[in-house]
Amino acid sequence: MVVDGLVEEIRRKKNPCIVGIDPEWSKLPDCYKSGALSRADSVLEWATDVIEAVADIVPAVKPQMAFFEVFGAEGVRVHQQIVSRAHSKGLIVVDDSKRNDIGNTARAYAYAHLAKDGPINADFLTVSPFLGTDSMQPFIDTAAREGKGIFVLVKTSNPGSAEISEATNAQGENISRWLAGWVNSVGNTCVGECGYSSVGAVVGATFPDEARQLRSIMKNSFFLVPGYGAQGGGAADVVSCFNDDGLGALVSSSRGVLYRHLETPEYDGSRPMYTDIVRQSAIEMRDAVCGELYTAYTKMVY
């Protein structure tokens, strides 16, 4: 089960932090944009360097499909290649595509992103629950059959998320807490040897109090935690997303790692210095988050 492999990698690398792969063309270093390659192949070159720079530090990477789709069919091709490159380096891949639809369309999405013989073959996929629980079943079934996992959007990191997640349903129950209960119930049917489920939840770093409440509901679920760094979430904010063994969450940063060179006056424009900045940023994130976890929890298992 993929969640067992995830826990193994977190323990081996002593790091619950991951790097998003979000190729914003305007922010890429000029050294990747000045050659004869197409934009899509320039992105492939850039993303390959990023993966090489962090592969021995992080347990996983999180390519964001939207930033590849802007380059059309070639961008989608590069996304597939990036998943393969990450796998070749032993990394787990969280495909941040936030898919869902009804019936056979959901099955098609699930096959494309999660099936081993599908075109993408990611390890985890982010999924929207807002078409109802029946729309989630194809993803749960495919993940179970293929030994993969999903992260269900429960409490996202953007400020406007409260408009839906903090609303109440017809029974007067908070939507995010209802979703958490559902994720916990479904997740308990697919718990790995590590004690965690392959059905997890997206819970933003920007809402630490809500995360604490959601963790009390979803004890066996992994949280995918966006919002660290550029969106305002700090190391202390993510502690409530974890269990007291230091497991149960993946803290993700994209802009704060990928584009730190834009805030580095001494950056010389070269690829070696860019990848060094990326690597050091990933290390700084790891050290900051793990420092808070070691302070907060005495039962850390790595």
C-alpha cells in the first residue's frame, strides 16, 4: 500500500516536507528560458533539475497539473515525464490535479491519474468532494485496486475556503467536520501496516486551529498541508496537522522553494546556483518543521 511506502520514506529521510513542482514561466530563471528548447521542454529541463536537487531530502514531490496544462498538449506530456522522472529517483508523487466528476467521468479521471497502466501513474491524487460521496467512489476503488491513495479537499489554504468549508449543512453540522468524519470512516477501510490510511485530506497550513479539530476526527488519515511559506503558513502552524509520533502530514511548499532566487540578491543567474538555492530552501523548510515537531512531540518515530 502506497501509504506504507510514504511513511517509510518519511522515516528514512527524517522529513515530512515535500516540494511542489509549479512551473510559472515568468518566475523561472532566465537560464532555462534562453536556449533553443520549446517552453514545454524548458520546463522539463527545469523540473528535472529541481527533482535532482531535492531527491535525497524529500519523500515526495507534488506537480500541479494546471501549471503544465497552460503549455497545452506538450505541457501535459511534460507532466507525465516529470512523474516518471520523480519515480526514477525513488520519490512518491502527489498529483495535485483536484479532479472529480460524476460516474464514468470520475472513473476516467481515476484511471488516467492513478492506474499503473494509465498515462500518469501517480501515487496520490487530490480530489474534490463537492459532487457528493458517490462521485468519490471511483477514486477510492481505483486507489484500492492499484495500491494508490487520494487526498480529499477538506479545508484548503486559501482565505475564501471558509465560505464553503465553514458553512453548515441541513443538519447544522460544519461542512469541513462532516467531510472529516466521512474521510475517517472511508479511510478506516484501507489502513496500511503503518497504521495510516491511503485516503487522506487536504488541510491548509493557514488554519492551525481548524487543523487541530480536524486531526482529532481523522486520527489515521494523512494530511496534505499546502499553504506553507509564500501563503503565510509557518512551521509552528503545521504542528497541529500531525499526530504525536511526528507522522500523519506532508507539508508542501512550492513558491517558497522554487522561487527563492527572486529574493536572493547574490543569485548569479546560473543553473548550479539556482539548484543550490532550491536545495538549501528545502533543507531550511525541513529543519524548521522538524524543529517544531521535536519541541511539540516526545514520541517522534524518526
